[in-house]
Amino acid sequence: MLGRTLREVSAALKQGQITPTELCQKCLSLIKKTKFLNAYITVSEEVALKQAEESEKRYKKGRSLGDLDGIPIAVKDNFSTSGIETTCASNMLKGYVPPYNATVVQKLLDQGAVLMGKTNLDEFAMGSGSTDGAFGPVKNPWSYSKQYREKRKQKPHGEKEDSDWLITGGSSGGSAAAVAAFTCFAALGSDTGGSTRNPAAHCGVVGFKPSYGLVSRHGLIPLVNSMDVPGILTRCVDDAAIVLGMLAGHDPKDSTTIQDPVKPFTLPTLTDVSKLCIGIPKEYLAPELSGEVRSFWSKAANLFESEGAKVIEVSLPHTSYSIVCYHVLCTSEVASNMARFDGLEYVLGDKEEEPLRTVSQNVNIGQKCHRCDINVSTEAMYAATRREGFNDVVRGRILAGNFFLLKENYENYFIKAQKVRRLIANDFVKVFNSGVDVLLTPTTLRGAAPYLEFIKEDNRTRSAEDDIFTQAVNMAGLPAVSVPVALSNLGLPIGLQFIGRAFCDQQLLKIAKWFEKQVQFPVIQLQELMDDGSSISEIEKLASVSLKH
Amino acid sequence: VLNRRCVEAAVMTGLALNCRINKKSLFDRKHYFYADLPAGYQITQQRLPIAVNGSLAYSVCVGKKPSRVITKTVRIKQIQLEQDSGKSLHDELRSQTLIDLNRAGVGLLEVVLEPDMSCGEEAATAVRELQLILQALGTSRANMAEGQLRVDANVSVHHPGEPLGVRTEVKNLNSAKFLAKAIDSEIERQIHELENGREILNETRSFDYKLGCTMPMRDKEGKQDYRFMPEPNLPPLLLYDTESLPPGADPQQVINIDWIRERLPELPSETRERLIQQYGILPEHSFALLNEVGLLEFFQNVIKETRAEPKKVTSWVLNIFLGFLKQQNLAVNESPVTPSALAELLNLLDRKAISSTAAKQVFEELWRSEGKTPSQIVSEKQLELMQDQEALERACHTVMEGHPQVVMDVKRGNPRAINKLIGLVRKATLSRADPTAIKEILERKLSP
């Protein structure tokens, strides 16, 4: 049951084949079994069971709220959830319990979704590995898959079984792992530079980034306001479309959302791709790209061509500047957004004092209220608290951002980067205007790396490397989706990315759905984790028309 | 999220101050760390504010005579929308600072004036005029003591012909009066410093009410780099006029400058002009009527109910009524005398039912004991003017008979003598005779 698609489970619930409570309990039990993945920071067991109970009542009366009623979902821990701790995987927000729900969370709950918990991430969503959070790294479920293990047996190794576990990618690694390990049917991530698509590719799930402005950011603790979007992680494209239909549309609480409301939609099934034009950006043929990924990319292009689509090479000439440009703009906004975390308002205070939950109270900042033993001044206190509360990555970005925003640097860095950003965005506009429907690119350079290898380089280096195919999309505000394609030689998932026109998210997903059907990506085999060893999916997905070697 | 009413208030204020309303304005973040700034930044409009290049006209009295006023203008550099910070309350006793965050994030309108004013009085007058304008628009009650209007003064001195000197910023001013005092004392201080060979520091000073001068503030240190950055969550603010309004636009979502302009209420300068035209009162009276909260309304209510001439009403309201208020430090809305009561009193006076002296007595009584009408007081105290013409004639006759010497003085052409006679008749009639009527009778009797 847990391996089914959202639509299938929803139907099962309606037909009474399974109850929301049973479904919820199965997921909770699986979460417990997969605790070692460290995908969840908070498991909201009580809340979930209560929600499941209410859902059950509705089903009994025949009054289900829709396709999401009773469906277990997970939410990345940088979305505010009322009454449930929201930490952004940072010490700065440990113990912070928001008094409200992010709009997207509220929408899901209004549809009857059942919240399993808050998933793990890189601290404040900064990173591409989900390794730099205050609650430890997330482990990629594929590390324990039959497919990976079998391939590894071929290699001689003397180490213990678990020391070579793989990263999930990031920063929404917890969400990706939660979905990949069947503990929920959909998860919310966030995507600022690729943080939903990257872990999706590494964990073999679908990672969808909507157009900027389509989905409300209210309640998403901001990283880069002008690039952040809530992301959707699911096991198939159709599921992502269902969730998108519930989330998209104008939010009066977010002035950057489009004005129009959006109705839920059913994704039509594409059968004929002969009218499509697929663009392959030549600048994305990076030298660091692994041969395998390159090969899959090429095969995918050929697949489209063989089915009648037009596949052409296009150029996005400013691609090489996008990483640098992104770093300037990202760190600047981060420096600004992090300024509010002074350790007073969101809890990090003296343990003896009552933790402060809301901002609009009289606050005594007398010289005794702080956790560090510095009695000098507010500034010294802020500096000390912020040093304690933030990790290196966050502090590094804040310092860089403040540097770029200094009066003497603003023109040369920030303004310049904004100009370059426009050039990058225009590259995409030109390409789409020339008749291209979607772009097809890799999502990542290679499959998921082992943790021990990943941490050999620092966060900034890794981010710069790993974001290469994904972050120009955030700069341009376009929709994009990573679809798992096939397994690598090591038995690990590889994903490819489709980039669409602004606000043509439906069309993008339509094409992705067609592609997904063609490639028939294998189901992860985590047999030892399932109840009674039952298989995860009724249908054994054998390679028929696949891209495996 | 932008508050619509704030934007409307900004546009109204901009129009009232003759500004150009920018159809596109932008929002920025101004970063600095302070306990009363919870987000670590303030949203403001540094690059492109909502209104620019306006003017504020105000009238200063020249010399001692209140009737000689000249109009001065101070240019408005810009009006910008921004967020308020919280409030810091310093508790010296326990050496701690309390922070009240309730007002943090509330919308503010900042009006920036150019350095066109040259003394405390000019500034205070300009500020008072601004208060009246804001009150008339309804965009603010502009009460300085309650912090509804906060004024910071930037003061510098220079020799004529030379560029502007280094300025200091003076804060913590909670009335127009103290604003004037602070500015004047700061001007004095700066001149004194410069004349003694010292320099003026570009610093922030606070006004010490007890000492009557400015003192440096400890909190602000040196020049801050605010690291301005465009506010990413607020798209550019676009305003329209009737010409540029997109067809089919949702009125809830757009603001039409022309629409607002058409609905601007009467501004103080217009009101004053209207009062002069409508009631024939003098400019300085027109000013005075607007200078006190509620006074104009009171005046207009009295006018409505009385037949007395506006000039009379003005005189009574501005001299006697206002005098009583000030003596007891009351606001207009705390007056024990209602407009109706005053109107009735003036009617009695107008009908010559009582003399003006009597009227003043009645007024005093009205002030002291509420609930009694002027008519009641008049009959209680028997203040009615003598209506009996014959009795008055007899009284005059009696007085004339009794003071032949004075009568001779009058006949000999002494202009003051007749007043003596009038005074005697008044006394004889217990002040119940109208002096004008007495005079008229006496003159008639005395004419050959």
C-alpha cells in the first residue's frame, strides 16, 4: 500500500480498502524503522493520528475533502507549522514553535492531509548535501537498497556496512528521503538553487520546482526572497501535479504571488510528442559531468527524437556567470534575512528565563537575559548569540552578504549581479521565444556521493559544484522538474531535469509525465524494511523500455 | 504586505503638500542592529519615495502687531512610507532598557523638509501648519505629545554666502514649543562653539527639558553603513491616474491619484480663506480659529444658532471664550459653555435685551454653573436692560437736573462730559440701561 501512487491510495481510501488511521500507523511504523536515515527532525505522531482520525470520520460520512484527504505527507523543517517545532535545522531556532501555519501547509491541512512530521535539511536550507544541519546529516535510503548493495558486493571492501552510506543531496534531503523510503506520499521541500531537484535526483524521486510567484512563500522561512519557492517531492509526476493543484494561486499574504487564483487540475496524458520542441543547452555540457549522466542525457534526447519530437541544440550564453552571480545575490539576501535572529525573539535565550515565543511582547533585555556570559552591551550579546546559534556555513554567507551590501561595494557587486541576473533570465526568454517548449538538462553531475567523500570539500565548494544545472532556473524564476531516469553503474538513481516556460507548469509536468512513463524507473528495493517482507509495489517494474545499460 | 490605507494617506498628504506623486516607487531595507528593531532591518523608501518636491506654506507674524503676517514657504524634499521600530524605554534606576515592540512594523509617513527655515519659530509654525493639514486630511491626529507626530530637527549654522555648516540632529521633542526652544538653543550653542574656534560634530543630540538645551545622545555611534538593499517581498508600488488606469482594473487592487485628489477635504489655508470671505472676519482671527482644536467647530455651531453678526461672534469666541478656556487650561471639548448657550447669550445681546456688561456677567455665571440657560441667569440676576423708554427718559432727566455743572460742560463742548452723564444714568438705573440708548436720549435732550 505504501508503494502506491497518491491517486491510487486516495482511491483505496475512498473505497474503504484501507482507513486513514491504518495508513497513518503504517507510515509511522515505517518512520520508526527508518529512523537511522535521520530524515525527520520532528515526528508529529499525535497530531498525525488525530488528523487521521478526523479524516476517517469524513470518509465514513462519505464526505472526503478531496484527493489529499487522509494522505500522509511530510514538510521540510523550514516551513512554519503551528504548534509544531520549526527549527530550520539550526540551534538558533531550537525550541521555536510558530503560532501559525505557512500558507502551503495550511492548504494541505485544509485538504485533509495528514502531517507525519518535519523533515531534516541543511541548516537554514544552505547546502547541497543535507549534511550541515544541527541535527546531523540525512542518509540516502538507496544506501540500503538491494540495487546498491548488490553492486557494491562486487567491490572489495573491508569497512563496516554502514560507514559508506550516501548523502541525499540537499538541502531538502529529509523530504526526499522520506518520500523515497515510503514514509509519506508527498513532501514539501524548498528550492532556492536546486534544493528540491538535487535531492530528488539523488533519491530517485520526482522533485518539482514551480514558477516563482505561483505558490505562496508565506511561512517559508526565507533564504533568498527573490528566488525561494516551495518545492514538491513525490514518487511520480502525477502525484506532484495533484499537490501543485492544491497549492498554487494567489495569496494575499505574499505580495510576490500572481494575482490569479489557480484551480486544481488533472494532468492530461500526452501521447504524441511530435509537436514538441526540446532544447538542449550546449553550455550545460560541463566538463565535470560524469560520463554516465551524459550518456543518459543523450539517450533521453534520442528518445524524444525517435518519438517524433524536434530536438535542437540551444544556447544560454551567460550560463558560466550564473554561479558567481547567484552567490552574490544569495549571500546578500541571506545577510538581510538572518538579521532578525538575535537569539532573543525566537527562543535562544537563557535557559532559566521563559522562552520568548512571539515578538509582540514587552521584552526585558536587561543585562542578565542571555545565555552567554557577556554582560557588556546589546551588540556584544547579539554577536555572541549569533555565533553560537549559526553554523559556519550560515555565518560565512552572512559575512559575505554584508560585504556585498556595503555602500562602497553595492554598485560593483549587488547591482552588477542583478544586471547579470537579467541577462541570464533573458537567455531563457530568447530560447523559449524561438519555439522551444522545454529544455532538457542533467540535474546533477553524478549520482549520490558517499558522505565521507562529500565532506572532503566545504559546503561552499560543494554548493557551487552541485548547483550548476539547477540554480540558473531560480534566477530566472522558471518552473523545473527532476525526473528519475535510471540507475547508474553503482545502482544509484540518476535524474534528468526539464525546464519550462514561466507559468507553463502544467505543460512542463505533462511532458515530464510522458517521459517518466517511457523510462520506467525501477522501484527501490528496501525489502528488509517492509512489514512481512511484502513487496513494495504490486507491479514489479521490469526494465522494458528503459535506459539502463 | 503593503497596507492600502497607508498608501492612500501618503498620496493624500503628498497632494496636500503640492508634491509630485511618483507613479512608481520602490521599497528598500535599511539594516542596523538595535534591540527595538526586531527584524534587524527597517523597510523604507530610500531609492524612490512615493512623493517628492512639494511645499508647505506657513505664516509668521512680523513684529508685535498680530495683524502683520507674511507667508513663508518651506520646500518638501520627499514623503516616504516606512516601518516603525519598537520603543525603547530607558530605566536609569535599574540600568536596564525595556523594549516595547507593539508598534514595530506599523506604517509611518516621513516628511522630509529642506533646510529653508532659519529659526525656531519658523520651524514651530511650519510644524503647526503641518499638523493642521494632517488633521484636516484625517491621515494623522499629529499630536506630538502622544508621539503621533515625531519631529527631528537638523540644525546647522553658516555665514551668509557660505555653504551650509555641519549639522546636528536634535531628537526627543514632544511639542512645537519645545521644538522652537531646542532649535534656538542649538543655534546658539553652535555659534558659540564656532566663535570659540571649535568644530561642530555631526552627531545626534537630545533636548533636555530641564536644562533647556541639547545634549549629545549616547546611543548613536558614528556613521553607520545601512547596507540598503531592495525589499524583495514588496514589488514596486504602481499608482495610476485616470489616464493611465488600465481598463477593467479591480478598484480594490489599484489606487487612482486623480480620484484621491478630487476627494481631498478642505485644507487649512482654504478654510481660512473661506472664513474670511464668508464671515468677513480678519485674517488673524481666521488663523486663531484654526489654531485651537475644536475651536472652529465651536465657532461654526454658535454662528448657526445666532443672529448676531459674525464679527461679534468672533470677538466673543476668541477673546472671552478662549480667554476663559486658557485661564483654566481647558480644551474646547471640555468647555462648560456649549455653543447653544453662547448663541442664546449673543441673541440676547443682539436684541439689546441686555447690555454687554451684563452679558459678560452672564457668561461668567454660565461658566461656573452648568445647566442654567442665559435667559434663566438674566432673570435670576435681574440683568435685563430697561426697555421702558419713558422710564429711561425720566432717569436721564433726573440726572441732568441733578448735575447742572456737567450739563454745562457738555454744552460748552467738552467731549468727555457726556460720558460722565452716561455713567451717572447707568448708575441710577443699576446698569440696566443700554449706554447707547442713554447717550442717544441725552444728546437729544441736550441739543438746542
